[in-house]
Amino acid sequence: MEALLPIIIQVVTGIIGGQAVGAALKQAAMGQLPKILAGAVGGLGGGAILGSLLGGGAGMDPATTGAMGGLLGDVVGGAGGGAILTAIVGAVMGAMKK
């Protein structure tokens, strides 16, 4: 369960970040499914990238990084990655409609 929790946090915060970007960028009219999928995948990727940059990643040892440091990295990486990937997917889908 300890290894699964960071992944769940990254997916959920990625979806939240993707929904926020989807609501903010009205010109990239996307359905809910692409926003959810892009947010979830971006959340996993962003969390993994930020975790590796911070010297940890999914399954960080709370004894060495601190429980809140790992949690905060998962939340920030997930939300940021979800938002970025959703924006990219929205821009590509918008360009394909033209």
C-alpha cells in the first residue's frame, strides 16, 4: 500500500490539474474523457519526473525524505504534470480541428 499511495495521489492531482487547465483554456474545446486521461497520465509523468529530480520518486522512504516532503512532491508533480499534458493535448486537438 505504501508504494501505491504516491501513484494514486499523482493520478488524482493530475486529473485535478487537467480539469483546471481545461476550464481555463476554453479555446481548446475538449471533452471530459481526454481531459481526464491526459491529466492522469500527465500526473504520473510529472510526479515521476519531479520525484527523480528531488532524489526520490514513487515509493520514497519517509525516513529519509520526510512524509510531507514526499507527499508534497507527489501533489505538486501530479498537478503540474496533469496541467501541462492537458494543455498540450488541448492545443494539438485544437490545431487538428482547423
